[in-house]
Amino acid sequence: MKFLDISEVSKQTGVAASAIRHYEEKGLITSLGRRGLKRLFAAGVLDQLALISLGRDAGFSLDEIRDMFGADGLPALSRAGLHLKADDLDRQIERLSGLRDMIRHVADCPAPSHMECPKFRQLIRISTRRKRSRQEKRALPGRS
Amino acid sequence: MKFLDISEVSKQTGVAASAIRHYEEKGLITSLGRRGLKRLFAAGVLDQLALISLGRDAGFSLDEIRDMFGADGLPALSRAGLHLKADDLDRQIERLSGLRDMIRHVADCPAPSHMECPKFRQLIRISTRRKRSRQEKRALPGRS
DNA sequence: CTACCAGTTCAAGTCGACTTGAGGTCAAGA
DNA sequence: TCTTGACCTCAAGTCGACTTGAACTGGTAG
């Protein structure tokens, strides 16, 4: 098996070296060891980083991503917990589809202000039922 | 037409009053005027706030959301620009679907570590082609 | 052997999106 | 008229996810 140093990993994934260190520190990935001070990674870390970036894009926090996949491939969440996350994603996907439709509508609708267009307002109504649970979390008053 | 004060709007949308003020300051919404110091909003602001929350969930920044819809319903972006945003969303939706499939796979696959499961690794490969342009932006070195 | 330089640590800084706190205002009810 | 209390402004603080900078280390090429 080939070992990669951090710059190699960074180059191949597009993830900054500082971010890679940050992920290791937070427990999302692990390095196999060191050559001197320098970290050595297994090739599998490339997939893990792709996965992390996917999760980040989906709006998950680093902690959530770690819980879902683990640095070692062992999720901290139960099967049920994982399915709940997947359900979150299903709702999110529906919301995004609605938003996409609205944007395309805005692009094509000749009405002067889309807010006055009944079809547009209906699209909003349709898409704004159903939030995912993570969303609620964000809306909570900060507990500092 | 009925006018709503900020607490009414907050109650009906679940958006904090401080956030509503923040959105007005950033130009995402407008208030019709004041009664004394107090802002008065038209009922339409409820839909606008739903839209903003949708856009935030999709990962758009407040600036992007303003460009897409405008406080007054007049987007700053061209039709073409809007379609690009919608295309971004299409890609994002595909990525999220892939992530959802992976999470469900992790939940159900009996392999000890999903990173060793060929099917899982293939799911990663499938989902990690195609990033949206906004994602690139985030990956750029900060120009601070 | 020594210099080089990619890589390291740790603390501090940045960015977006709000939140919080202190002190002020004013329409409305007693 | 006087007092509330909801809302106001403005500055500063917070949170997550990194980034940046300064000072340091240690294989490797010359």
C-alpha cells in the first residue's frame, strides 16, 4: 500500500492541508503514522475526504459527519440514527427541488415582481412545509 | 392590507426578530414603514422569509439570496445567472441523493467497516464527480 | 556535515450570520 | 400625565470551520 504525505492528499482532493489537519484533530480521519514529523496517509483518506466534503455541502457539521462515518469507518450512530439522517436528506432534497423550481420560475416568469405571481407564491407554500430536524436546531436560541 | 409588527412576523415564521432586522439591514427584505420606531411589515414578508430560510438551507449566502430574489421581488441576476444557480442546485441535489444512499448503505451493510465495502466505495466515486461552482468558491484560499 | 524546505505545533485571526447587552424611544393604557 | 413594555440602535460577542503566522524539526540532497 502506498503512503501519501499531506501535500499529495491535498493536491489530489483539493482540500487544503490546514483543513486536513483540522479534520484529523477533530477525529474525522486518521493518519497511519509519521515519517519524522510528517503525517502519512493511506490512500483511503482520499475517499474519506470526498465524503466529508459531500457531507459539508449537505449542511452537516463536522461532528455530525464523524458520527455518521467515523474516522475508522465505524459510525457512532445506530442504524436508526443513520436512517434519520437519511430522512433529513430526503426532506432537504425535496426542499432544494422546490427552490430550484422557484429560481427557474423567477428566471422565466414575465411578471414584474415574482412575489406578485400566484404561481410563484404557490411554489413557496409547497416547499416550505417540512423542514429537517437539523434546521430546527439552527433556529433555537443559542445556548452559547 | 394588514400590517405586521416584528414580533408577529417572528411568531408566524419562527425567525428571530434580530435575524429579521439583520435581513432588512442586508437588503433581503424591506419594511413598509414605522409606527413610531417600530417596523411595520406587509404580509408578503412571511413568504420572503420562508424563501430566505429555504435558500440558507440550500447553502446560499444572504448575498446570493438577495441577488436571486431581491427585497422587492426584483432579482439582480440575469435570467442566465438564475439558471446557473438552478443548475448548481441540480448538481447539489444529485450529490445529496448520493450521500443519502451512502448513509442508508452504512446503516444496512453488514461489512465491519464501510470503507472496505466495494459497493460503498463505488457510491463515493459516483457522487463525487460534479461539484457546484459555489463549492469551488469555498475551496479557494481566503483573500481576506 | 550542513543546509534546505516540506511539514509541524500552537495561538491568534477571519468570515458569515446572527445574538446579546446596554441604553434609548414612544404609542397606548390607567 | 405618567408609566409601561415592546421595539429601537449600535457595538461587541459567539460559533463553526478553517486560515495564517511565527517559531521549530528532521529526512534528504549536495
